[in-house]
Amino acid sequence: MMAPQRRGRGRQVMESVYPVMELFLLLLACVELCDAATVVDVYRLIQYDISGVPFGSRLAGLNHHAASLHFPPSSDLSRTVLIIPLRDLNISFVKVLEELEQLLIYSNIPYPVYFTFEDSDIEAVLADIKKNDATGQPATATTGGYKLVVSVPEPKKLASPTITNIQGWLPGLKAEGDNQLPTIAIVASYDTFGASPALSVGSDSNGSGAVALLEIARLFSILYSNPKTRGRYNLLFGLTSGGPYNYNGTHKWLRSFDQRLRESIDYAICLNSIGSWDNKLWIHVSKPPENAYIKQIFEGFSNVAEELGVELGLKHKKINISNPRVAWEHEQFSKLRVTAATVSELSVAPELLERTGGLVDSRNFVNETAVIRSVKLIAESLARHIYGYEEKNIQIFSDNSSLAVNPFYIKSWLELLSRTPRVAPFLSKNDPFILALKKELEDHTHEVNMQHEVFDGIFTFYDSTKAKLNIYQVASVTFDLLLLLVLGSYLIVLFSFLVITTRGLDDLISLFRRPPSRKVKTA
């Protein structure tokens, strides 16, 4: 009797297991309906403070339904994420991007703002969202739709961010009786700033300047490697950081020089945004144009520019030593009474945090031919001054010679900088890009060293610059209720069937009968 009873119980247990497994699969199917439709990389709007005043996006976490610009006028968007393709806005792409970036940078936005690249997944999701919005039923918990989720911790202040300057030397040839040779400094800042730190590659501002500096260092390293062609000037190459923040790195770099070195600098040429001009460049100076040194620099550059078919203009902007605002890199030299100038395609000094390598400044907007022409102009002008050929029509860096500008070198470095975000507070001391710059300078110059300084001043930055965006397609409440009703009905029918087949109809009916009341006997 025991064996059949065990078999009966075993069959009963197995029959009970099957509906449980089916229920599990149904629930699993419900969970699958809420799996992410797609996952994309997103890049957060910068969060920073200036003298304690907050700017940028102040939050990072996101968990709301999605909508497009096609929402009805009366829609409540208080808990909605808007997906806005920049190309859908009404003004030209480049102009809207520049204006939008400046607006976002200088706004205090109390909610998350993210950027992402448009692809087929995003286009498909946006098409569905637009279709729903056009019917007058934007996504809500009631109607369903798409939900956007970014799960990240709240942003924290960056603790003691650093900036790194890199310098290298090409020592000149001393003659008898020379105590110290004069120095010419060639300088360019390499870092960027933009609405999104993870997207701020700054191909032109100031990737073009950094690339030009490396090529000029390469060209003069060939000349200076031979004692017969080594000039009687020391050449100092400086790749500086902190450019968008009043050239904070340049300030610290110059303050690290001893007085003797500063006094040996004949002049400094700073390179800024030289990759997207057509036919005109500008030389910006702080000293008056009639100053003898400024006159000499401008005349030397003008002679070469004329030979190359380049129009060259001169802009004088007086500086206020007590004003912390520094619009051009050469102004940091001028504050220390060192003659300096900036070569740039920009005719007017940009405002603070403007034209610093943001969203629009990508490889597509940089013309490598413009960088090549800039290098020819600057290198040739410097060489004629070093070798005393100012009045002679002699091309030292002529095409098709061993001293020709290398377009492949320029292109490869432009490509690298155009895919490398370089917002200084987010670069570590040993960031691979910084080490790559150092190694490249070591290949062409001597006594290369890096100067690490704590980033100080009026700026405070926050982390959490990029994240993963999960896009979920969620069902409406009506669908949930219908699914619950179907599932409940299924379980009731299944339960009834199991009871009838295993215990009989009477047992099932007895489950729904009211139990008889017990009468209490009274004494």
C-alpha cells in the first residue's frame, strides 16, 4: 500500500510543479517585456562652479518617460525626458550648436542633460515617440511608451585636479664669448573646455595649435641636429594646460622660470586656432604696434606671408595687469614684460569659456591645409630671424626637400587630437594622451620635462561625465491590468482542473461552501 501511495503523491507533486513552472515562464515573459530596448552611451552636460556659483547640469540620475518636440501644447512635461535632434532646430547647424553650447554652459540647470550620437537605434526609438506624441498621447505611466533610465550616483566634486605643462629645449650653438644665448619660445595650449567634457576634442581650438607646435619642433630638430645648421638661439617649446581658464597653466609655467631665463626670452610666439582659416591670419599683441620688437616680428612674418600668398593682420589689445581675465596666451608673457604675440585665425579675443574646443569643434571643421600653411609661415619666419635672412627671399623649409612640412605627420596628429577629449581637470598626471605628447616632444627636443600643478582659482568641477542610457519600452497600465486578469483566470481554471482530477468535483465545491457554524452548548 505504501508504494502506490508514494506514486500517487509523486504524480500529485509533479502535476503541481508543472503549473508553477508555467507561471514562472509567464512571469519571465512579463519581465522580458520591460528589458531595455536599447542601451546607448550618453555624455553629460558639464557641471562646474565659478566662485561658488553653480553652472551646468546639477543632476545625473534619470528615470522618466520620453517625449519629442511634437508633444501637444497642454502636455505636462514635469516628469518627461525630451529627445531633441539638433538638426530639427530652426537655425543653421553650426550656429545653433555654438549658441546652444554657450547657453547651456552659462545656465544653472536643476536636472540631468545628456548628449548622444544619432544612430539607427536612436532614430527608431525617436520615430516611435514622435508617432505617439502626434496622436496627442505622450508617454505616461497610464499610456505606456518609452522610459529612459540612467543609473549613476550623484556627482561629486573633483578633489585636487591637476594641470600638466610639458616643455622641451633645442639648445643653440654658442660661440666664443657667449655667456647665454637668446631664447625664442613657441607655445600652445592643448586642453579644451565644452558643454560636455567627454565630447570636447577641440580639433581647431586648440588641437591645431598643438599639432603645429609639434611639427615646428620636428622641423627645427633637423636643423639643430647638425652643428653647421644649428642657430644661435635656444628654442623653447611649451605645451601648456589650463588654456580655457585664463591660461592658468601658462601662468604657473612662467612663474617657475628663474629671472635669468625669463630675461633671455627674445620673444614668444603663441599658437591658437589656426586650422580653419581661408586666407587671413592675425597677429595679436599687447605692446603698441610701433614698439621696435613688435615691428620686427610683424615685418618678418609679413614678408613671408606675402611670399606664401597669405594675408596677415595685426591687432593690438592693451592689457590690465590687475585684471585676472586673460584673453590670449601671450598676455601671460606680457604681464611679466616679455615680448610675445599670438598667431590666430580669430580676429577678436574670445570671451571666457568661448571658442575653447566644444561640441562643434570637431575634425570635420578643420582643414589640414590651413594647418600646413600656418606651419610654413611660422617656421619660415622664425628661421629667417634666427639665421639673419629677414630681407632675403630664401625658403628654408621649401617643398620637396628634407625640410619640407610633413602633411602626413600633421594629419595623423590632428586625427589623434580630434578623438581625444582634453578637459584638463579630468586628465590625470599619467593620462596616456599626456604621456604621448611628452614622448613626441622627446623625439624632437632635449631636456623634456612635465610640470604638474594643482588646478586652483575660481573653478570647481564635478565628476560623472558619461554613462549608459537604458531605453525601456514599457506597457500601459491597461495592458498590465488585462495581463493580470488573464493570468488570474488561467490560475483559477488550472487550480480547479487539478482539484477535480485529483480529489473530485465535490472537494472543489466544498472549498466554496460556507462552513457550518458551531453552536455553543449552554449549561
